[in-house]
Amino acid sequence: MAVDTDILPPRYRSPKRIALGGMGEVYRATDSVLGRAVAVKLLGERYSRDEAIRGRFTREALAAARLSGEPHIVTVFDVGEHAERPFIVMEYLGGGSLEERIERDGAQQVGQALEWLEQAGAALDAAHRHGVVHRDVKPANLMLDRNGSVHVVDFGIASAAGTDALTMTGTVLGTAGYLSPEQAQGEKATPASDRYSLAIVAFELLSGRRPFENDSITAEAAAHVNAPVPSIAQICEGLPAELDAVFRQALAKDPAERFETASEFVAALRAALAVAAGATRTFRPTAAPTPPVSVLTPVRRRRARRSRWPVLAALLALAAVGGAIAAIVLANGNNKSKGAAPFKPRTVTVTRQGSTGRTTTPPPTTAPPPSTAPTSLSGSALNDEGYSKLQAGDYGGALPLLQQAVAKLSGVGYPDEAYANYNLGYTLLQLGRCNEAVPYLEKAQRLEPQRHEPKDALKRAKHC
């Protein structure tokens, strides 16, 4: 289809329409100044003369722009008007949408689905911290880049602080299949509404269909308000019944009964799958091997402090393999936030305890003192070594190194002492020694109260 080359500003050349939405079109073009492909969203010509719609389009641009730079949220490069039509220039994501993946393949592989959900959940949690509610979370608005990572797009009906025109009672905005009960009744959307919609997406990714799917839009919207949450285990053979309780909470009619964050919801999915697999959360710690001399080279003593906070959402999703369980740890591999350590897929083997399918947690014990083995490593270097083992899933090997790191870094303050305490607390948490993890996580939170990771880990330690 021929495209008017003057439809966009001269800077954006060779436009090709790639999507047609309710308010306008999206074009793939080449930024001639920076030499890169971009996506340009252009308000439809018939809407451009409507001041209310122009205002809504502008609010989309502002909502998206204030979130640019957050991991897994589409980046906005430019906003303006051309030939009296507003436009937004965004990064071009060439991997299609989750909607296309579902239409093509149906239910997705569990591990892949959880990874996408973690990325989308992290993006929504970030938006909520900025005071932005998306209001239209659905597979079509979860786009994939060429590496297969999710980016949340289209804040076209997003509500942000100071944009009350989009939150008037009685106005229904969103897509029927993914509407929260409160949105379906025309009530104000909140972050809990986005989390509800993400749970619908999760249900669809795992089972291949929405929980209240219906040929009638009206009937589906009404089901969100009145119908009980169906069992995903009954809808999709092969999914465990342990997921049902997670979805009942995530899709609760009362927003106050839902998970507090999107990341917490995805972590609960992982935990339910772990329980269903009959795996124990207890990892027996092993003595840290004596490092060879080559380990003490400056390469291992990194100065960078950007990667010291393991992602709490990367809980174990386990699949039975003979008499053992392979734990695939998947998390925000593209997390750009300061100090956020992305976990790449790792495989760890733990012993299966019986076939009852219950999670076994040992009674609290007193944390052993740090190893007294002589070492010339500094506290920061010990933390680096322990963190490397932690990333690899070797929590037993990480434990004595991190205990020594905490002892050596005591009193030095932020950031090194905070990182070491968090890493040790997180390791103990993963070893099932929740009570022992609490004081270290509390110390990390005191040293760095602005970050959410210590708070999230501490909450989990107090309730596991």
C-alpha cells in the first residue's frame, strides 16, 4: 500500500504503516538524523480537529515520556505536530506482540510466559511508582523486541496524576476481555486494575484462553463483575491445581484483596509451580571452595555497583526430572534500574523429598558465624564472589563468602554494606532460613530505604 511520504515530518523518511488503531495509525520510519528505525504514532486525521481527543493523545505522550528509561517500557524519542496532526515517535520493536504469539501458538511455554510476565509486571510496578495507571493492559500492548523481551506500550488511555479527565466515574475505558470489575462498572481505575488485567493476560498465556472468554463483549464484561474465577487446571490439562489459588487472589472482585504488586503476583505463580513440582525450598549449603590464586585478580574485584541486588521476583519454577527437580530461574534479564541484578536462566538441582507435593521449610536455626578461613579478599571482593555464586544458583557456596563480606564491611555504610547485607539476607531466604534472613534484610533496608528490593524480600522472609 502506497503511503504519502509527506504524512510525517521530513526527518522521518520511508514511512510504512504497520498498525491501525482506534485513534490513529502507527508507521515504521527511518530517523534520518540518527539513522535508526522508529515507530511513529499519528493521530487519525478525523480526530485531529477534536480538542478532547487531541488532549487525550497529548496525555498519552506525556504519560509515556515520563516513563521513558524504565525497563520494559517503550521509550519515547519525540513528540510534536505535523500538518496539524499530533504524533509520537517511539523506539521500534520488531518482535511483534504477545497477542500475535497467542493467536499463532495458543498457550505458551510456562517458562517463557513467566519471563514475559515478570518483565511486564516490573514495567507496570514502575509506572505505578510514577503515579501512572495504564488502564488497558492486554497482549496487544505487550510488544516484543528482537531479543524477545517485553515492552509495555500504548499509554493512550493511561491516567496520571493531574489528568483527572480520564478517570471520571461512569466512563468505561479499556478492552472488554481484560477489564477489571471496577472498570467494567465505570469506576476509577487504580494500579490494582492493571494488576487484574495482567492476571488475565497470564491466564491466557498459560492456558490459551481468557478466564471469562465469551463471544459477547457485554457478557464477558459482566462476567468480570459477577462470575467466579474458573479453574485454570480444568481449562488446560497439564497445569497444576496449585495455580488456582493464585488466580483467585489476582482476579479478586475486590481490588484490596489482590496482590500488592505485579511482581508479587508473578512470584506467587512461580512458587505455586514449585509446590506443584514437589520440590523442597531447602538447599543444603556447602563449604565455599578455596579460590585459586587467579580468582584474586583485579578482574573479579569490580568497581561497578550497578549489579548487586538480586531480583526478588526470580523465584524457583521447578520441573521434575527423574528423582530431581530442575529449577529454572528466570527474571528481568533486561532490568536497567540502578543496582538491579538481572538473573539469566540457570539450572540448579535439588533433591525431591517424597511425592506429597508439599514445600518443606526447616525450623529456624541460628546463623553460623562467618568462616574463619584466612582470606586476603576485601569485603567488597568477597561480596562480589558471593554474588557470582548467588547468580549461578549456588546459594550454599555463596553463604560463607557473604557472611565474611558482611563482617568485613560492618560500619562502612552505603553502598557496600547495604549490598552485602541484602545479598546475605536474600541467600538465606533462598535456603529456606527465613528467620535468619530478617536482620540482614532489615539492615539493608535501613541503609538504602529508597529501593524496593530489600522491602519486598523482608516482607517475604517474615511470611515464609
